[in-house]
Amino acid sequence: TMAASAAHISATTTSTRLDYLPVLRHMLPMPVRQHDKEGAPQVVELLREYSLTPEDWESISDLTGFQTKMTWGQDPRNGIAPATKAAITRLFNSEESHGRAHGGT
């Protein structure tokens, strides 16, 4: 089964689960882990690039999470301040309300 997540990206559900989601799991939080709130625009840009929402980001973490104490299994979103997560959501929503959602200008 093919799944289209963006106009220029298509993949089977298996390749999405095995190839895209683990990479997105680590890529999405990286800007805010390195730059706190100043990294929020980069996170929103990545979400837009892959036609994702902040809620999808949570789902990605749930789908790719593991029940382990090993460091490789830890949620990369851990340690991101709630205020920073809220800043991402606010920025995402404000851009969406101004017509920038999913490729708008």
C-alpha cells in the first residue's frame, strides 16, 4: 500500500514506518534541543516540509518509542520545556491562520 504524505514524497506504509519515522523522530526535536525556543521556526519548517502537524509529531514519538532503559530508546522530546513545545504549536497555528499551511504563501 502506498501512502502519500506530501506532494513530492510517497512511500509504502512499511517504508514510512521503518525509514521515515525513525529519522523524523530525531530530526524534529533537534533545533529546539540545541536552541530552545529560537529553534521553533526550524521545527515548524520541518513539520511543513513533511505535511505534519504538532499532533503528528507526538504520534511519531509514540509509534517509534520503545520500552527500554537504553539511551537509544529514550524519547528525543524529553527535556524540551513545555513553554518551548507551546511556542512550536503557537507558531504552527499562527502560520496556518495566515495562509502558510501546506505550501501556501
